[in-house]
Amino acid sequence: LGHSAGAQFLDRLTAFVPTDARRIVVANAGSYVLANLEIPAPYGLGKVYAGAEGEAKLRRYLTQPLTIYLGEDDTKEADRNDDADALAQGVSRFERGTNTFNGAKTLAQARGWPFNWRLVELPGVGHSKRKMFSAPQASEALAP
């Protein structure tokens, strides 16, 4: 379970390190590891993996029990990663999270791969770990 920068770190671990976790929750990350072998790490899996090995690592990432947990009002610019690679994912934390989830889901469906990610959205909440983790949706985000 991680929020903001902690969520970014946890998403990167999820992408690159195998785990037996029952559920991994990244809440309001500033950027993500996209399910893409062309985009260089840390924003994708590129320049770390390629070819058949890359495909296997990409598939493993998509089968991880990952929940992207987003405050729907996390759209402000404060303390957000705004380098070009992060901005390519979306203009807000909320947009980056939904784009990452939707892109990964589309890829898994196109390849016929299992997809164990979950998207949980929390209306009316911005970049507040207290509100994110005390909301009823936190239980849904954490459920195996």
C-alpha cells in the first residue's frame, strides 16, 4: 500500500520485482510504469527488457494483483512530477492513473493475457492520503 511518491515506488517494484502479494495498492501516484516495452524505464519497461523476455515480464506485470486507487479530484499541480515523460501519461494524477489502467487492460485483452489489475475511484477526494485510506472504497481497493 502506497500513496503519492510511495505509490510510484510501489508501482515500480510491482513492474520489475516478482511478488507473492495478494493485493498491491497504489494510490494517487505521480507517474506509473506503463505496460510498454518501447517506453524506457522508469516510465515503461523499455531498455530493461526486450524480445521474448520482455513479453514474459510484461505479461507478469499485468497479472500482478495491482489496484490503482484514485481520488477523482486529484487534478491539481502541487508537488506533481511534471517532466516530459510523466506529462505524456496525462496532465493530472487522476488522468495518469486512468490512462495507465486503460492502456494495460487494452493490451492484456488484445493479447488474450490474464489481467489482475483493478481500478477504484473515490469521488470528491483529491491528493489526501487520510481521506483516501479512511474511505469505504479503501476496503475495495485492498480486497484480494
